[in-house]
Amino acid sequence: MMRVRFRKSLLIKLGILTLVLLFTIPYFMSKLDDSSKQDSLKRRSWNKLASDVKEMFPFNDAKKNVMPNPLERHANDSSATQKVYGPRAELKKGVLGNYEPDYKIAHGPGEGGQPVFASMEEKAAADQSVREFGFNMVVSDKISLDRTIPDTRMDECKYWNYPTLKELPTASVILVFHNEGWSTLIRTVHSVVNMSPPELLKEVVMVDDFSDKAHLKEPMEKYIAEYNKKHNNVVKLYRNPERMGLIRTRTRGAELSTADVIIFLDAHCEPNRNWLVPLLARIAYDRTIMAVPIVDGINWDNFAYASVYGAATAHHRGIFEWGFLYKESQVPQKELSRRQHNSEPYRSPTHAGGLFAMDRKYFFELGAYDEGLQIWGGENFELSFKIWQCGGSVEWVPCSHVGHVYRNHMPYGFGKVDVKIPVILLNYMRVVEVWLDDDFKEYFYTREPSVRGYPIGDLSKQLQFKKDHNCKSFRWFMDNIAYEVYDKFPILPPNKAWGEVKQKKGMLCWDTLGQSVGGGPIGVSHCHHYGGNQMFRLNTKGQIGVGERCITAPGGDTLHMSFCATEPTGPWEWDETSGLFRNRDYQKCVEAGHDNKLHLVRCEPDKSAQMWIINEIKTWDR
Ligand SMILES: [Mn+2]
């Protein structure tokens, strides 16, 4: 009986379900049809924003010193959490993409991305320019400002068909610069304009962070004025009234921009063919996506253009180690398998910082960059963590390639900074204190123990934002997005001791002597109490760390800098009472030799040359 009744009720339930489905399927279908309408709605709101922002006359923005506070301006806008999906791109094999340009490699120096060399007579001037700009400007000056470069994309990229011009948002490309060389900067402007559909590139916004080089003053204004005559006034130049640093200048550039999407590029870039549309298409599809192009390398000395990842099909993405040095590694299979085609965008935990596209309004809904971040560094993590944890996503777009000149060295100072620890660590601390959960914060302070407790200023705005937007935990981010970090940079055991390793009865301290991995032995020198090369960490699992590197004794004699083993363990033991620093693998102890190098020798507990103390150092707290 029971069984029959059950079956009867099940049949009734099935019947009702069928009816419900029959009535709702057309509703779902109309929803799908609606996506284009929703997109046009979205465009309207973009346009509205653009007209809200005052256009300013380029070259003459001295009165525009005070930036509106983005957090206040958009405080009541909660649309960041509302997802509206727009049109999608489609791969049609054999059908050339609707934005594929007709592109032919020209002949001449540097064309096709070929290297160019300075002559013997030019050598002195070339060397001087490298010291001044970090690039060989003598070589750069020989290359056309409109030079052609090789196609470094996957072959498949040619066959993507993207939404129509009307369906795509417009772009402001923002170039922030400080004392940049002439031809590398101007070639960036030319390349952006040459490689972008004019209907989509609304403007190139140049923001000068208080340069003092003569070629960036009147000559550049004249050049841009002439260039603008032929290019529909596409270039706008703004100047900071004082040095603001890269991060704040970027936010200012975003404020001054008027298009739907902002795209930041370094001021020494050469976008590749059809670089723009694949980025805009992702943002048209979902405005909470940060779209990141694949960066190709341009050599600082000969300006050869080449992929930095080898095969275009081998995808990489941005991660980090626990000292928050930016790292890249191969995209895990789990992420690759989420997609149908290997040329499709893939999700990335973070990005390098210099090159990315975002919906302009969304950038400000997120509060732009934390205003407490100074000069440079860590802003890529702040934006990435904020995006991921508060409902957006970061994607790398394999069909968008942009060449970037990697500098030989950083030739510029930072200007005035009132910070007693490296600025970049202050920035990391602000990011860590806002976006990491307590247990993850601890891994950062294990890796950078000397900054713990440094006053980093007010974080209440950031913490309030996180609360108001119901942002997810860092553990959620780690488990779901940045999961390979657990394998590549396993969680660090606590430090047993850290600081300078000093002779118990002497004035010498362990010192890396500036050695790098593969270099000579490390040794001792006079204790300077400033950390740096004299800052060591011994963790509870026997590993000695210096920055992101480790100390090993590969031959059982001298001590050397080496790459840290993935597992944060090692053979080192330090006995606080005797002062002996023992290596378990060789059963030997560390002693400073007459050569002032550190050696492993037979342990002699009474020998003062083997007695070490470890003093914590906080350079800012004395
Ligand atoms: Mn750069």
C-alpha cells in the first residue's frame, strides 16, 4: 500500500514539474535573447558617466591639483556586485576574425622586431643613455616610431570573432611617465594609435609625474599638437604639479579619463596586432573582469621583440610568494580545463601591475587604489585581491599581446618619502593587513619579520569597504583561485630566530656579501645593524632564509646563497645556550675562517669562533 501511494504522489510531482518547466523555458530563452538589450543598457550608463566627467583642456590642468576622492564619490553605488552579462566572442575556425588587421612587416632597422645595434662610434652615447634611462636610447632612436613587430599570438587567435563596434566599450589608454626617454615614450603613443580601431580608442591619456627633462616639455607639447591634427586630437597630456608616484598618478589618470574602459600601459610599450578588442570584449561580457594582456619582451639594449614565455600556447599566470614578491607560473590544468579553446582567457590570481584593462566605473566602485599606498609596488596585489574577494575576477587574455621594454635598471629616484622601512614593504603591509586573514598575515610576517609593528597609517576606509561589500576571505581566494601557491610556496613554519647573526665575543656578523645564487661563499663583516645583507631567518624546520633565498653548504665546507627548496625545511640547528650553529647533514658547525668566509668545521662547543647570537633588528624602531 505504502509503495503504491508513494508512486502515485511521485507521478503527480513529476507532472507538476513538467508543467512548470513548459511554462518557464520560454522565459529562460527570452532571458538569453535579452543579453544584447542588457548590453545596450549598460552602454547607456557608461555614456552617462562619461558626460558626468568634465573634459579638461590638455596642457593646462595646473588648477586641477586636487583630485576628487573616488571612495566618497562612489560611496552609494552598489552596482559593483550586480552582474550583467553581455555578448561573447566566438571562435570560427577558418573564418578570419572580424577585427584582424591587414598587417605587413615593413623593411628598415628594427622592423619585424629585429634587433638593432649601435656602432662603435655610438657606443659611449649608448652607454650614457642606458645609465640615464635604463634603455639604449641610441638604438631606440634608430627605429621607426611606427615600426612593425612579429605576431606572437597563438595561431588560433586570428579566428576569434568579437562583438560589433557598437557592442564594445570605448577605451582610454593611460600612460604614466616620469623622465622617460623620447622615442620609447612616443613610440608607445604611435603603437597604441596604430594598433587600435579608432572607433574604440577614445583617447591616449598621458600623465607626466613631474618630469624635469627638457625633451618632455615644450618639444613634446609641440609634437603632440602636430600629431593630434592628423589623429583627431586623440592624445591628451596632463602634468602633475608635484611628484605623486606611479600609483597615485595612475588613479589620477583614471580620474582624467573619459572612456568606458581604462587601460594602463607602461610608457615603453608596443601593443601587438588586435590587442585591444580581446580585452574590451571580456569587459563587455562582464564589467567586473580585469582583463590583462600577455606581455612580450622588448630588449633594453637592442629592442628585439620576442615572446618571454616560449611557446604562445604555454600559458602562465601571476602568483606570489609569502614576502609578496610577484611570481609567474604555468597555469594549472584545473584552470585550463575550464575552457573550450586554449586561446580563451583564463583566470589568474594576480597580475604584474603595469598593463591591464578595467571598466572605469568599476575601478572607482572598488575605491581605485588604496590612497595610503605610496610611489610603487604592491598595488597589483591590492587591486587583484580586492577584485577577487569582492566578487570580480582577473583574467589573462592570450589573444592580446603587448610588448614591454624591460629595463636594465631603475634609473629614477622615488622623490621625497617619509617612510623608515622600504616603501614597498609599507605597501605590502597595508595590503596584508586589509586583505589577508590572520593566519595568512602571519606567513608574511614570518617572511619579513623586521617590519612587524611598523605604523602603516589608517586602514579604516579599506576595512569598511571590505565589510560593506561582503568580501570573501583570503582563504576562499587561496583555496579557489590561487591554489597553486600552496604547492609552489608552501606555508612557512614560524621563525625560531631572526635578525643579525653576531659573534658572541666579537663584532662580526654573517653577511651575504652581496653574493647571489651560484656565486661565491658568504662570510662575515662588521655588524652594521641595518639588516639587508645581514638579515637571516632560521625557521623551526631548520631552514635558513635571506629574503626569498636560502643558505646552504652544498660541499660541506663554505656557505652559499641558493634557491630555497620548495619544502621550507633544512639541516640547520642553532643552540641558544652554547651558540653553536650546527648542520645536521654534515654534523659540523659554522665558524668564520681567517678568510672572513663562513665554513663548516668540526663542532667545538668551547671555541668562541663557533659561538653565535641572533639579535632581532628593527631599523625603524630606534
Ligand atoms: Mn616598465
